[in-house]
Amino acid sequence: MVEPERLQVLAKRPTRNGEFVLYWMQAAQRACWNPALEHAIFLANEHALPVVVLFVVVPDYPEANLRSFAFMLAGLGETARELRERGVLFVGRVGNPVEEVLKLTEEARFVVVDRGYLRHQRAWRETLAQRAPCSVIQVEGEAVVPVELAYAREAWSAAVVRRKVQPLWPRFLRPLAEQEPAVRSLDLDLFGVDFSDPESILAKLPLDRSVHPISWPSGTKAARRRLDEFLENKLDRYTEKRSDPLSDATSKLSPYLHFGQISPVEVAWKVSQSGSPGAAAFLEELTVRRELAINFVLHNPSYDAFLGLPRWAQETLLSHARDRKPALYDLEELDQAKTDDPLWNAAQTELRTTGWLHNYLRMYWGKQFLRWSADPQEAFRNALYLNNRYLLDGRDPGSFAGVAWCFGLHDRPFPERPIFGKVRPMTPMAQKGKFEVEAYIARVRDQTQEGG
Ligand SMILES: Cc1cc2nc3c(=O)[nH]c(=O)nc-3n(C[C@H](O)[C@H](O)[C@H](O)COP(=O)(O)OP(=O)(O)OC[C@H]3O[C@@H](n4cnc5c(N)ncnc54)[C@H](O)[C@@H]3O)c2cc1C
């Protein structure tokens, strides 16, 4: 049974006849540990109806490109198969999400939808709730603690969220029981695109093809393999080694979490049961930092702009906007990693060619935009653009909060200095003592020469 705090009735309409319960899958692209799916099955069983899962591929999805679509579609093929094994029909469509959902609501008794936190995800759900002829229920599965309980307004630091969520873990950090659908939906005659062949869907979609796909294994099985390997080989050294980009001590689960291919509750539950000395530090990232990022995009209307930064950070950065910069690079030079900083160039090259970057390097990478841009607004814009264009986990609440952190969000003022003002600085020289910079640069060179 899904915890009632995860449910929100977005639209209440008189119950009417309908042939099935429709689950519009959008943020939680998985067939297990998915409270929206389980709630849809629960409702369907109560009314002796089948469940239909609809997924709509949106060709003009904000900031998406061939890299992100290829990863997503590969994972959805597996999700469709797993749903079929549970007797649930998966219908894939291409188009405007609200219009496609509305077409199926004509025959639905209820619509269940999972929860997404970004502006466009919220807007789609609001429009659907206004126009659907039946009740619409939203089920929150992408945060461990439902966000309104975690903190009902914008939180300015991790400490605030930590204090609220930790006491709630015993209630929300637990396995989700799977139910058997009482009525199978596989024989329903509903038009859908075949998701077993992602290549043919990709070939037909009018999308941005300028960013090449990469070979990360996609899907829930791949995510679980990565989680198992992390629990077995890395979690014990997470506390000491997670800040070293050469140690490979973090989970690399963020792309799977971003596409909802694995549940944050499943990950947090398994880590909390591991008894590992690294569990507390990991849970801090997954359930405090990650949920602080969700809080940011949910409550700050300018989460993707310089204006969304705390007032002190905007003021101090603007007061240093005219400081002398070591160099100025335009977006094309930054994109092509043509700066005079070999470490930054290596990080940008890794990000662009592999779709991945270690957290410590993301921090360093993001901070340097200030040193090379005409003003802090341009620095913020370029950093967010490159982050979301190339990273597999880009376009996530963590993307907006992560980039904004480089400009002072969720941080405290530091002693004032040129360019950065009171925002925490990170300079090239200071990195030498932190990790083996030359080894990292050589590794990226080797990786990218191998055909990256
Ligand atoms: C400039 C900058 C840009 C970033 N861009 C993104 C982005 O596009 N997408 C993204 O998901 N994260 C982003 N982050 C946050 C963080 O770097 C990544 O989530 C993390 O590196 C992912 O690696 P991992 O899965 O191995 O993390 P682990 O250390 O294994 O942590 C487990 C999970 O906790 C969450 N997490 C970890 N660190 C953070 C953090 N600092 N803030 C919020 N959540 C966190 C992630 O979901 C992560 O998968 C960014 C941070 C910075 C400083």
C-alpha cells in the first residue's frame, strides 16, 4: 500500500464508467518500486478493471537531444517488457503529452500520474487536471520523503531539510509491496508505437541530433547492477574517497535516478540496510542534497536563471562583474574546451564526450565560468547550458541546484575576493593538492583518443 502522504488528488470528478485505470508514466520510467504504478493497480483492482500504462515521447522536450532520447528509449523498451510480464499493457505514443493523455482519458475511469518537479512537468499535470473528464491522482515516487513534508517552502540550506527528513525516514524508507493486477490489460486494442525498437523511433523523431549518443547501459536492470556493485565494492570507502575523481567510489546512479529507471527509495533502503560505514554519507547525498535540489526547483520560480540565486550572492557577484578576468571565452570556445586551463579542458572534454563528470570536477568546472565571462549572468547561462546539453543526468533538479551552487546557492558567504566576491572560490592552483590532476588529465586524453 502506498503511503497516503504520497497521493495528491489533482482533479476530483464524479466517478464514471471507464474501461481501465490509466497510468500516465512520465517521471518514474520503471515497472518496480513505482508507487504510481502500484496505486493504479490498487485502484483498478478495487473496481475490477485493468490498468493501462501510457508513455508519451515528446520530441521537443525542453533541452533534450539525441543523447538523452537514446538513453531514455533504451530503458523504456525494458520497462514495457517488464510491465507485460505483470499483465499490464504499455502504450507508447509520440506527441504532445497532455493531448495524448487526454485522448486515452475518454475511456479511463481514473488517471494516475507520477510526480515531476520542473516547471514544464508541473504545467503538464496542471493542464491535464483542468481538462481531464475523470479524477486525476498524482503519486510521488521520486523523493524519499514527500516534498511537502520535507519542507513546505524554499529551504536555504541542507541543514533545514536534514532536520525535517531524517525523523521521517522510518516511515518512508521501506520496500513497496507489488500487487498482482486482478484483470490483465494485454488484450485491449489500443494503438501504440513499438518501443522494442528504439532505433526506428529515434530515426523518425524530429529532434536535436547534434549530441551523439553514448554507450552507458540503460534501464532498471543496468541500474540495479550498478547499485549491487556499489554496495559490494564502493560503499565502504565512500566517506573517504567520494571526493577523489580518480577513485571511482561513487554510485554513478544519477542518470538512472534522473530518468526514474530506479527508485530513490529502493536505493536508500538497500544502502540503509547494508550496515556499511559509508551509508550515512551516501544517504546525506541521496536523501538530503538530492531532495534539497527538488525543493529548490519546486519553490524557486527562477531556478534556471541568475535571478534565482540568493540575494547576497547576486549582489556580491554583480558588484564584481567589472573585475579584470584572466581571459574571456565565448560559448563555442568553452564547448570545445579551448581555454588555457588543462584541468578544465579535460573536465569539459569528459562531460561532452562521455556524458559524465565526477561531482568534485563538476564543482571546479562550474566555478570557472565566472573567471572567463563578461558578467555573472552570462557565466550562469553558459554553465547551465553545457551541463544540460551533455550530461546524461542533465535537466534534473540536481542540474539546476548544482550549477546554482557554484554561484552561491545553499552555501554561505566567504571572505571577499576578486571576481567571486563572497561566493566560495575554487582556483586552478588549489586543485593540485586535492587530487592527482595530471593523472586525471592523462586519463581523459586516453579515453577520448580511444574513440570517445
Ligand atoms: C556544477 C554541478 C552540476 C551538477 N549537475 C548535476 C546534474 O546535471 N544532474 C544531477 O543529478 N546532479 C548534478 N549535480 C550534483 C552531483 O554532482 C551529481 O548528482 C553526482 O555527481 C552524481 O554522481 P553519483 O550518482 O555517482 O553520486 P553519488 O555520490 O553516488 O550520490 C548518490 C546520489 O545522490 C544524489 N546527489 C549526489 N550529490 C548530490 C548533490 N551535490 N546535489 C544533489 N544531489 C546529489 C544524486 O542523485 C546521486 O546519484 C551537479 C553538481 C554540480 C556542482
